[in-house]
Amino acid sequence: MPLDLLKKLEILADAAKYDASCASSGGSKRDSLRGGIGSTTGAGICHAFTPDGRCVSLLKILLTNFCRYDCAYCVSRRSSNVARARFSVDEVVRLTLDLYRRNCIEGLFLSSGIARGEDETMGELVRVARTLRTAHGFRGYIHLKTIPGASDALVAEAGRWADRLSINVELPSETSLSTYAPEKDATSIRRGMAATRTLIDEAVDARKPAPGAIRRAKPPRFAPAGQSTQMIVGADRADDLAILGASTALYASYRLKRVYYAAFSPTGHPSAGLPQAATPLIREHRLYQADWLLRFYGFELPDLVTAAPSGMLDQAIDPKLAWALARRDQFPVDVNAAPREALLRVPGLGVRAVDRILVARRSATLRLADIARLSGGLSRTRPFIVTADWRPTASLDDAHLRRRLAPAPVQLSLF
Amino acid sequence: MHAVRLPGDADDATFRAAAKRCIALDLAPQDVAFMDEAAPSLFPPLPDGTDAGTSFSVSRAYQDLLHDAICHRAADRFDLLYDVLWRVVHGARGLAANPADPAVARLSGYARAVRRDVHKMHAFLRFRPREIDGRTRHVAWFEPQHFTLRRAAPFFVDRFAGMDWLIATPIGTAAWCEGRLVFGPPADKPADADDPVLDELWSTYYRTTFNPARLRLDAMRREMPRNFWANMPETRQIPAMVAAAGRRVAGMRAQAPDVPPAFSERVAAHWRPAVVRSDTPLDELRAEVAACRRCPLHGPATQAVFGEGPPDASIVFVGEQPGDQEDLAGRPFVGPAGQLFDRALAEAGIDRSAVYCTNAVKHFKYEPRGRRRIHKKPDPGEVTACRWWLDRELDALAPRLVVALGGTSAGALSGRAVSVLSERGPAQFGARAGWITMHPSFLLRVPDAARQAEEYRAFVADLRGIREAAA
């Protein structure tokens, strides 16, 4: 193994690890039965977990960590004293295929510092993806970062080869961005996401057969696993509601598959004006829970304002429980009669548990023990539901309900 | 009491055949014990006989449950499956789908464990290339928790159809060679062949991608239990990675801000702000509008949408504000209302490329609703803030006629509240000759088809009048 390749991998994987996204799910199904190598099932696979509890699904590296930008939160900013390196296109292609054949990865997540021009950088990223797809018949997963300001033609080609495209908004507000990344332009980031959404929509429309039309080969897919973005949490002063407000606008505007929240974490190359300590991981966790409430539980932003009147989500309890404690007038909910929307709002009941309850209550009247079996725990649920054998008489009005439901503080010190 | 002996890796068909015999013999669950082939038992086997004539069908839910749960290692899986089957055949049709039944719940747990085991094999198995008889074969040793080899193997066929590979496990082997998948008896663990890709590159990547500031061992162990580690070379580094994490984080925290490297200054000196092409007053204005922060609407919008058309156009159409499509494209009148507008213009004999189109408000105001944006009417403050741009835009254009499309636009142009219905037609906006008509999006919202056609005709008639007034 040439030592310099190992050294480069160390530098360029280290620079890429602050991107939280590692998903390999979504998109089209492919296999290698008719040639090439690789497959995607649509479900994504985590091939290993590191001691930070995060999944290793893709080979996540930068093409280069030379960068002309000077974004304070980024380890690769030009004023950082980090070691620099640069992979060639062929090195990335070989590395991806070598690891893929050993079943270590689902594919490649490639990003890059912007050493020279935006188009030059984007062109190199596209070249890696094109080489993998056309020269090697690679059917695995490819996630490319789109460089804001790159030409439309390059973005269009990127989406032909990649399963997913992403552009990081980095910080929730334009003001923060201009403070910490003065050379970045919020409009150009948003325009990039708008262009990507338009290209995805057009490709989806073009693949729908026109009524009565003769069947023809379908036009190529464009980024079938959609686009995503990332926000750094805790580098600026934005509160949780500001962050979730920004996500809400992003989901609605650009139909993002995911917004990733990355708790700010020290890099060993601190920049003046940024916190030295890591953002508590529990903050990131609560943001993800709130994001899930918005996307899968029928919650709207005003509900989260109810749950977090100070602007910050309660770190001791999950946001749904916080909402339920603030809206006790909505409870108790009768699990044998309530509609799905009402069940989804019961603390402790997830989407899967609710769907199981809906199936089970068709055959029998549910009792508390059934709910325990179907949901995997009653501690948070019990005060908020009515079953055939249970009614939470006084407990809902209990002023100490929150204290009783919050986990003991000793558990929190784990984070 | 009878004993039914099944091999440990019995599949759906084997179990179904045995269960069918039991049903044919009318054996209730308590009268029959399913057990492993190898287990000793005092109970007699099933009496000889035929199950011809016994026929029953089971639900999809039962078949799915059987398919997964039967691969579980638990000794009681067959008994539980028979217990549920017995009750299904005796009338409890929907039983297999009822997660509140204890037996079904237990089997569902088995099924989940099996699916998880299959998934973990797909995830954690590692191939090492070896030269065997002049061919490169990819060899893996894996220890599944359940009888999942047969279930997991097709995934590797799909993925690595072009490679020769062999998966050896304590419950059997699966080999893919020259386009054929062959299952064989259990094999011993092959000796590990050295592989610089796995042992150096992959291990380096695994070590590097770990962030020591986020140590969460419980989460790692939950998803990647220790029993899998033996066959994952990268995990050998875990103790050292964990031991060093605290020290690394403390070191990072103590680190003084970086002294910028020499090239940083040179690169900074090369940064030139993007040059705004300001050949004409209109271009200059466009650049200024792009940076507008006069009201909060710029926050959630993609971009300001400036007017479009020839600078010497004799007619300027002023709409309300950009919509979803306009916001994405950065161009006015490209969405559904814009397309209707184009059609009406053509019908009225107006050349779209000869007129100038813009909006009273330059940013899209909306309310996010899931994955959609719902149009929201701009309030008077926002309209007033944006009038600053509209006035300058119209000054630069100096058209013969300014057309207000809809109430917001008419209000912005005249500086007072306007009722489009009562003031429709020729108008005066200060010193500018104008015309007031409907906004094309109004036509899209008319629910009744006949009325919509009528409104459309009236709109086209307005456009004809506009054409003449501007001639």
C-alpha cells in the first residue's frame, strides 16, 4: 500500500467527517446481473458503526481540502493550519471500487474544497461519478455535493450519475452566514437548491407516460434519491425554533429528503470567534425529533412554539411530550376510538406503534397491557391515554407530571 | 402426544408439509411437539398416513410470518407457528395480523430478529480476495445468529454477480461461481489472507471518520453488537480509539486559534467581489433588487424576481408577486398563471417578447405547508417597501402604458386601495397612463368552467383594449 495514499485518505476523510449525512437510502433499484458491479435496494445499509455511534455507509471523502473560502466553522477554511492533500480522479475511483468489492461500503459520498473555480471543482466531482458509472459499470450509491455557483450544465450532469445531490446551507440564517462565511452567498446556495428541485421535478414528469402515448424508452433519471442539506447547530446564536423555521421553509421550497443537523464540534483547528466546546449532542437529538414531528406526525411549526416557548426545545424531555404537557386539554386520548392523527400526538407512541394499534383494535378492545406490548413501554404514554381498563383520572392535572416523566438527570450526563 | 422432527434450517415448505399432516390428523397444538431432528424424544412420531383431502388456505400475513420466523434459532418457533396455524384453520382468519395476540407477538419478534440478522449479514460481512486455481475468489467467514444464510445470499448475487465469491458460515456455505449459486454443508473458518485494502485502507478510513468529540459507545454497541466484531478487521482499533478520545478532545479544546498558513493571505488577496455588469440603469437596478433587505420577505424566498422584457417596451405588465415557480426560476410569469397569461396575450395579438413583465413585490411570500408553499398575499407594508423598486423600474422603462394585473398591483401603482371590479379599464397612475384588469391567477381560481371561460374572454378583451391604448 503506497504510504502517500494512506496519508491522503487520512487527511481527506478527516476533512469530510463533519458532514453528518451518510444515508444510502432512497432512489432506484439496481443490480449487477446484466453486467457491471453493485446494487442498490432502496433501503440503505450501515456497514459499520464507529464509537461515536454513527453509521459508516459510504466512503465519505473530499477530493481536495484546498479551499479558497474562509468559513469559520470549517476545518478546511483557507486560514486553517490543517495538512492539505488532493486525490486524483482515478485514485478516488479505485478506492471506491476496492472497498466496494470487499463489502465495506454502499458507495461514495464525494465533496470537495473549492481550490480554484466553482466549475472546475464541480467538473472534477462529476468526472469521478461519470468514470465510476460508465467506465466501470458501477451500480452502487453515489452522493455528490453540488458546489454553489457551478454551472447548470454541470449540475444537470451530476444528477445523471448521482443518486443524491446536496448543498449545505450551513447556518440557519443569512445573517449568521455573512458573519461566519463572509464569502459565501446565501442566495447562490438557495438558487442551487431551486435548480436541483426543478431538474428533479422535470425528470420525474418526463418519466410519467403521457396518456395514450406509445411506450418509449424512459428518459434518464435525475438524482433519484433526491436532495438533502445540512445545518450546523450551535456555531451561531440561532435558537431551535429559528433552525426549525429554516428547515420548514427548506422542505417546502426545495422538497428536500432530509435536513441534517450537525452539532458543532471542535476540529482541532479553532477559529477565533467560534465556541471551543462542542454543542451538546442532546440538542441535535431533540432537533431531529422535532423535525420528525413536522414530517411524519402532522405537527406544524406553531405546535413546536407551544412545545418550546423559550425558543429552545426542552433537553430533558422529548418535544412531543413537551407539547402534550403544554396542551393537556387535548388528552386523554381513547386508543380504542381516536383517529390516527390524535394517536400520533400521544407521547411515547411512534408511527409504527400507532399503525399496530390501528390494526389490533379491529380484532379486540385494547387494554393497557396490549398497548405496552404494541408500543414497547408505557411510562410516557400512560397519563395520556384511555384504554378498556385504564383512565388517567387525576394524573393529567398533576402539577408534577413533567418531573415524573422526565428521565432522571443522571442519564443526561451520558451525552 | 406425537413428535414431529424437523431439521434446524427447515424452510417454509418443509414446515408446511409437516403441519398439513398434523392438521389432517386433527392434532391440537397440545397434542404435538415439534423438535429438532437431533433432539432425543420419548414421544412417538406421527402415524403413517396421507393428508390428501386436507386443504386449507392461509392469509398472506401468516405466510409472511412463517417465512421470516421459521429461520429463528428459538426451539419453540415451530410450536408457536403451529399454534397460530391451528387457530387460523379453525376460524380465527385474521389472527396472524393481530399483533396483540401473545403467540403472534412472539413470532413477530422472531421475524424481526431474523430480518435484522439478514440485514446484519449484508452489512457486516467482509470479503477477502484470494487466488484459487488461478482465479480471484472473494471469500468471507460470517457467523449469523439464526438460520439466515439462504435468505441473505441472493443480495450478494445481485450485488456481486460479476465476481466469484464464497461465504462460509457455521450453518453452511454459499458459493457463487460462473453464474450459479450453490449451497453446501458447514465449513471451518478459513485462515485470514492478508489484504492491504481491508487491513490498511479500510481500517484507516474507519479510524479517521470517527469523531472523538461525539463518543457514544452505547449507540455503537446497540447497532453493531460485539459478536460481529471478530470478523470485522476495523473493529480491532476500537479500544485504542476510545482510549485516546478524551485526550484528543482535551487537546482540541486547549488548542489556540490557528496561525493562518502563508498561502491564506495570497488567496485572500485574489478574491475579487463579483463584478456587477451595470451597462444600463435597468441592470444596475436588478443587481440592487437582488440584495434588497427592505422587508423580511427576502428571508425564506430563494431570490428576488426582477422584471423581464425589452427596456424599450411600450407596455409594462405589473403582477402581484412571484409564485412558487417564479421563485425557483428567478423569472416572472413562468408558472401556471404565467402560461395562461401567455395564451391570452397571443389571442389578443400582443407579442409576449415585446412587452415587459414585472411584479409589485419582488420576493415570493408564502406559508410552508409540508412539502408545498402556500401563496400569501403581501401586506401593505411589504407593498409599500417594494414600491421603491417598482417606481424606479418604471422610471427606467418609461413605457407608454402601465397595466396593473389585480388589486395589489393597482394599489401599489396608484398609492391607494383599489377595487379592481369597479375600476377595471383605463386608469391613471400619477403621471403614468395605465389600465386596471384582473390578475391571470384569478382566472385559474374561478371554480365554474362556464364562468371561467367568460372571465377569460373578458380578460382577452381587456388585453385588446390595452394593445390599442398603447399603439
